[in-house]
Amino acid sequence: MLARFGELHPEILAAFDVKVPASAFEVFLDAIPEPKAKGRTRGLFQPSQFPAVERDFAFVVDANVTADDIIRSACNVERSLIERVDVFDIYEGAGVPEERNRSPSPCACSPGPAPLTDAEIEAVAQKIVSAVMKATGGTLRT
């Protein structure tokens, strides 16, 4: 059995003060079969033995731009190098135009079998900035 699901008993709903019908499910992860060797695929990002290079960006974007919009556009730049993209804060207030916010976004790039050169790091950084600006209509805070 891979999973089971069903409607919760009324006594359980009452115990949790739930006033509407509710369902629950359970997935048995151990029951999920391993992929066949022939069709096995690997993720695009492969960890490196060299330390990751981190860059911080602060984008000023419209208030309706989500953190996910920023993360997706940055991650799709160099999928084999980009290890992580985070949006850890959204700032609205003094110094940022109304209806816009500033979203700091640190990115970590992990080199492949050899360390990245300064020129390669700068090229990836410029691609990230361009991709986020194009996808969100934002600007890079200077």
C-alpha cells in the first residue's frame, strides 16, 4: 500500500473543534519504489569540493512581486552552479518608493570540479541581476 486517505470521524472533528467535514491522508514513503536504473536522472546541481561563493543582492520590486518570483528567476540562470537563493527579508518604508519593497536575496554558487574565477563569479552575478530584473521589473538597489 502506497497511501491511504479518508474522511475524519465526527468525534475527532469535535475534539479539535472543527465544524466542517475534513479528510486526512497518510503516505508510506518506504513503499515508493526506487526508479529504474535505466531511467534514473540526477539533479542539475551537483555539490562541489570547493567552498561556495556567496553574493548578496537587494532588489527593489513592486509590492506584488513575490519572494518566489525572485528565487525562481535567479535559480534558473546557472542551474549547475547555483546552490541556494534566499529572500530573507522584505523591507517597506523610508528610502523605498511607495508600492515597492526591497528584498535582500543572498545567492550561493558552488563551483564545479575547479574553483570559479573572479570573472566567472561576476558573469553569474550579472546574469542573476539581469534575470531578476527582467522577470520582476525590479531594479538592483545600489
